[in-house]
Amino acid sequence: MRFLFLAALCAAQAWSHEIGTSRVAAVFHANTYNVEIVTDATALAEKLEAAAGRELPATTDASRLHALLTQHDESFRRRVRLAFDDAAVTPSISYSVAPPMDATSAAAATIRLTGDVPAGARQFTWQFGWTFASYALTVRHAADPNATTQWVEGRDVSKPFALASPVTATSRLQIARQYLLLGFTHILPLGFDHVLFVVGICLLTSRARSILAQVTAFTIAHSITLGLSMYGLVSAPARIVEPMIAISIAYVAIENIFLSELKSWRIALVFAFGLLHGMGFAGVLQELGLPRQEFLTALLTFNLGVEAGQLTVIGLVFLLVGWHCANQTWYRRRVVVPASAVIALTAVYWTIERIAA
């Protein structure tokens, strides 16, 4: 039991914030380029300090973070590569840091890289080695409002972008594929808190109808608030939504411990919790952005990806324990109670962490 809790706690620390929020936008003028990186200033400063063999100071305001980024300019450049026809160039770099918007948000670093496009260059490639998460790279010509978006995996090199002609807008099918994958990865492997919630609602009962009723209620609810939030019709600050999501996970897990069978009110509660989780999904999409030309396509396919991730979690739980063990006399004592206790303790940890942030 102690081992399970320690493992979950380590995972909680690693995955309580699920998805990378770095964004990169490149704009090409006739003979010049302007690349803008927006990322978590504290996380970037921490990585730069670690590369120098130091720890980030416990207290860092926006001005201190700006000083650290400027101080590590040479180190920062080593993991950033702009290339034209596979030949790297050395850009001019400026740094700015905006303070957090509220108690739960992070200071945002905006890093601008500028320079001249080499004469006769035909292709542009990009690499950003200061993140392990997927991030959006958009590229456009200054004279063309259309942009193309490519999802780059961590330190990978982007696919080449043609410079000789205006960038071709990403097709609807490509956008659908990108956001379907983004929705899925938001659950597996990056959405550890949402995974624990789904596992929690599967543990109390092994009956497919009961699990389906809970999952359907959860899906309808988070789809409602995800859509309304993205269209600007409802909103709630992250400092309220994020702790409440953690509380919802803790509640479901604790109920599993004290109840031996599913009660009628569970469906209503799962629906209410789904409304909260939908706002959490919306927060991720608002940070990453949706393509204006295919807003609805991206929104719907992201939601489908989330559902596919949740169904995968349910299938894994069913295959690992539900199908084989759920009817055994020891199932509740050895599986439901210990697993729910670990989930509850992890969620309580998240609640305290998010309230204190």
C-alpha cells in the first residue's frame, strides 16, 4: 500500500499539469523572419539553471525570471535551431516576461528571434530543444493571412516549410487528425488526473450498464462546458476549476471506499463533475489555440479524442481487473479499497497543491 501511494505521489507531481503550453509562430516577410516563442517562464528558467548546474531560487518574480533568461542566452541558443535549406542561422534574440494573470497561472516568457532570410532560400525548418511536450508551430507569410499549423513532438525537427510560395493552409482532414490525437494524448499519457477520475468511476461496479451510465453522463457534461467555454459563453477562473477537479476525483474515490454498491445520486454527481472537467479541457484548448478557419472541426475532433482516451482507460481497467476479478469475494478488499485510497490521497495532494499555488 505504501509503495502504491509513493508511486502515485510521484506521478501526481509529474503529471498534475498535463500538456505542454509552448507555442511557436513564424512570420516571413520579403527578406526577413520573425519567430515568437511563448512558454512557461519559470519552467524554462528552471531548465536553464539546471543545465548550468544550479537550482532555481525559491522565489522568482517576472523581473528576476527575465534576468535569468537573458543571463542564459548562450545556453538557450544551443537547443534552438532555425535552418534554411538545412543550414542553421544565428538570429537576434529578445526576451520578455509577463507576470502570472492569477494565482494558478504561470509567468509567460515571450522570446522573439529575428534575422534575414538567406538569399535564394527555399525551405525553413525549426527545432526547439527546451520542451518534451507537443507544441503548435504556425508558419505564414506576412502578406498572406492563411497559416499552416504543425504539431511538433518535443525536441523533434519540424517538417520543412516552403518559402518560395505562400503557405498552403492546413486541410480539414489534417486539422481533424491533429486535434483527434491531441485530445487522445490529453488523456493518455498526459492526463493523469482525468485518468484517475475515470478509473474511480469504474471501480465501484463491474456492471457494464452502470459504468456506461456514468461515462455517458460524464461525456455529455464535459462536452457541454467544453463547447460553451470555447465559444465564450461560460467561463470560470483556473484557480477555482483546477482544485475542484481534484476534489471531484477525491470524492469519487472516497465514496468507493465507504459504499459497497452504486447509488442513484452517483450519476448526477458524475454529471456535475463532468461540467468541471469540461472547463479544464477548455483551458488546455484556449492555451493551445484553435485554428480560426476550422474552429468547429478542431473542437469536435479534440472532444472525440478525449472520448477515445477515456474508453481506452475503461477498456484497460476492465481487461486488467474488472473482467477477471470483479465477482471474486476478495475483489473489494484487495482491489477497490486500496486503489481508491491511493486515488483519494493523490487527489487530496493535488487539491492542496492547487489551492496553495
